[in-house]
Amino acid sequence: QVQLVESGGGLVQAGGSLRLSCAASGRTFSTFLMGWFRQAPGKEREFVTAINWSGGTYYADSVKGRFTISRDNAKNTVYLQMNSLRPEDTAIYYCAAGSSSLYYNRSEKYGYWGQGTQVTVSS
């Protein structure tokens, strides 16, 4: 079992920044790959970014250069620094954990999910 607890969501103006955190507990050997997905109302859940145990990162084209994912393995925590936020970034952001980086952008490859945290960017 893995439990994921997210924090850091909120309301910001366009151009602003937010930092999301996701703390993992339980069987953390199942957190080799940590990722962030997001879902806006009426839209499909989409991949945002992921990071593996050794620090290798992956980014969706829509956030590359603006978002940075990192992790502190000693704290079992992954972070998402979001800069230059745009209204189209508005969504519920979900933290997820998986055991392999294969198909890192596919939601079905992640076995554990957080509750989601709302990020709203106003124009």
C-alpha cells in the first residue's frame, strides 16, 4: 500500500507561481516513478510530468520550460514547481506513483493516486 498526500494548490493570477508537494508513505518501494497528471472539467486526464528514482525527468510539451519536477527521496516527497502559470493550466492536479518508467505518460501505468488538488489560474 502507498498513500499519497498532496498540498500546495490554490488560486493565482496568470504569470504567477505555485509549488505543489506530494508526500508518499507506506510501501515506498512502489514509488520508483512519481508523476503529476491534471484534469480540467469536460476534458481527459492528461500527463504533466514525471520523475524516476534517480532523478530522470519527463515533461509534457505544454509545460516544458515552465514547470519543474523534483523529488527528495529521503523525505519520500515529490515537488512540482509551476511558474508562468496560464489560465489553461487550471485543473485538478493528481499525484501518482508507479514502479516503472516504461510508458511514463500513461495513467494506467500508475498504481497509486493522491486525492487531487485544485489549481486555478485567473486571467
